Amino acid sequence: MSIKVNPKVIEELKEFGLKDAGQCYHCGNCTAVCPLSTPENSFPRKFQRWVQLGLEDKIKQSPDPWLCYYCGECSDNCPRGADPGETMMAMRRYLTASYDWTGFARRFYTSEVFEVVAVALVAAFIGVLFLIFGRWSEALAKPGIALNVFAPNKVIEILDLIMAAGLSFFLLSNVWRCIKIVHGQLMGKIPFKYYKDKFIDLLWNFITQWQFSKCHDKMQWAVHLLIMTGYSSVFLMVVVFLRWFQRDAVIDPEWPLVSAIMTLVGYYATAAILYGTTYALIGRIKKSKAPYKNSHGTDWMFLILLQLTTITGILVHVFIYLEWPLACYVIYMIHLMVAVPMLTLEVPFAKWAHLAYRPVVLYINEVKKAYLADHPQAAEQEEAPAEAEAAAEAA
Ligand code: SF4
Ligand code: SF4
């Protein structure tokens, strides 16, 4: 069996943040210490090898980069400074670009200028919309805060749903490509019962990030969990429950219980995101541990947009309390100028996309394992290319 080799893949991967994979001399320490590596899904040494050999197709088809949560233990234990944890991170960026049919993800990951300009253009577009269509004078003529006169939540909700439909289309079409790639030859051949049996695992993993909790650095898991749950809560409230979430008073007299619940969820999300992003930003500035030593432009953009969205959201809330209408409307406009580029660009094409890819790949991987355990013949066919590759490596 022939194996396609692309000797330029190492150079290409450097554009996605690959650092020192060429230094690896394959001692295997990294795979031995990795708490998430298993005999069926063994990493990260294998990827250092694949990168050196230029095995592009093997890299693109592997689910393993999504099984790594970047705890950094492998990089800390590498005697050659080959930073295998960063190799896995670069692989996730590379895979995100491979799944994306629009080419935007590749541009985001390989050009910081492109990413900054794209975010600035969307932000400017939202600002112009508010300057033209915001009901400034009407809202300022009302007593107290009239946020729903300035930017009626019914209008914002419709625009929100249009935006959600657009980003869902791009994200889900890319997730579908990811699903096909990870299934490989088994696409369409696994009975439904395997998907059903593993579905609870998918939800459990998504909500708790349980796999990550197996790493020794529990703080990384906690920070990841805080950011993920905080962001998901806000996403749900903004996209699905906006008409109750955007209010002129902290407790709406018409919906006291619902608005109290919304407020509490909002407080949790704010605290969780602020703590998580501040911890990660300080870690990246100080390069305090292996996962924070090499920061790609998209890592900064992700944290900065998330933190700015949260801080401006807090200020909107504070100005509602203080009843400062002009400050409230201006900061609300800025809040959306930050939040909309984050949602429309980061979610389908950049770092946020891993929120969808990781649980989906974990799920398919478990489904495949269960199916192959019951069907040894199919397992042999799956293993055949791997054996051919091993023989090629040995030769
Ligand atoms: S990356 Fe480092 S620890 Fe892993 S196999 Fe290569 S040299 Fe050894
Ligand atoms: S960063 Fe952690 S989870 Fe990822 S390969 Fe290294 S040791 Fe394993």
C-alpha cells in the first residue's frame, strides 16, 4: 500500500504554531506520561513522527489531537524541548482549518493581520448600524433606562436568530466534514444503537469535561470548565432567551422569577468567564506553565474578545442599576461591537470551534471503539492501513 508523503507539511504546520517537533528523537517519554494516551489512541509521540515524515493524510484523519486537552505534562517531561503539547495544539488548529470548507479558518490561523482586520470590520459594521438605527433621542427622552426603546429586544432577537442561523450553518457544515473524516471507512456502516448507547457519554463529557479532569493539573481543568460553562450559559441566554435576558430593570416586575434566574445565571457566567480568562491571560503574559508558553494570535484574540464582552456586559448592568441612560446605551453598543465579531467569526472558524469538534470527535471515537470491539473483521480492515504504515516506517 502506498502512503502519501508531503515533506512540506512541517513548514505548513509552523504557520499554525508548530514549534520544535523536529527536535524529537522518539524516546517516548511524552506518551508514557500523558494521562490521556491509551493503547488505542496513543499520543503525542506519534505526531512528532508523522510531522517529521510528512504524513499529511494520517494527521488529517486522526481523532487523537482532540483527545488532548493541553495539560502540558508531556512538554514538561520532554528531554529534547520538542514541546509535544504544542504540537498537539498546532494539530488542532490545522485540523480546524482542514474541516473548514470556506478557507476562513486557515486565514485566521495563518495571518494575524487578517484576523484583526476581519474582527475590526465586523465591529465597525455593528457600530455604524447602531449610529444609524439606534433610537438615541427617543430613548434619552424617556425617564430612566429605556434600553428596549434604544434597541428593542424583539428587533435584536430577530437579528440574533439570523446571526445564529448563519453561524450554525457554517459550524455544522464543518462539523459534518469532521464527522465524515473521523469515521473514515466506517461512515454509514455503524448501526444507530452504538450512537444511542454512547450519547449520554457525549453530554457528560461536554458538560463536565471529564476527560480533562484525569490530567494531574486540576487547575487547568477547572479554568477550562469555568470558561466553557460560563460562555455556554451566556450563549444560550443571548441566542435563545434574549427577550427575557435584555431588560430595562434588573428584576422585571412582569417576570420576577424568570428575571431573577436570568440574573443569577448571568452572575455565574460573568464570574466564571472573568476568573477563567484573567487566569489564562496572566498565565500567557508570564508564560507560567507549558500550555501558556507559546501563545498564538488566535489565543490572545479569543481571551481578549471574551473578556471585553464580559466587562462591557457588566458595565451595561451597572449603568442600569445607576440609571445612567447615555452611558448605558453607548456601552451597550460597544458590547455588541465586541460580542458580534466573537460570535460570527470565532465560533465557526477559530478557537471557539473546538467547543463543537472536541466532544463530537470524542463521541465518534467511542462509538467506533464499541463497534469495532463487536466486529473484529471490521477492526482488521481498519488496522490494515496502520500496519502498512508501520511497515513503511520500519523500511
Ligand atoms: S517529543 Fe520529547 S519526550 Fe516525546 S518522544 Fe520526542 S523527544 Fe521524547
Ligand atoms: S498536553 Fe497533556 S493531554 Fe496533551 S498530549 Fe501532552 S500530556 Fe497528553
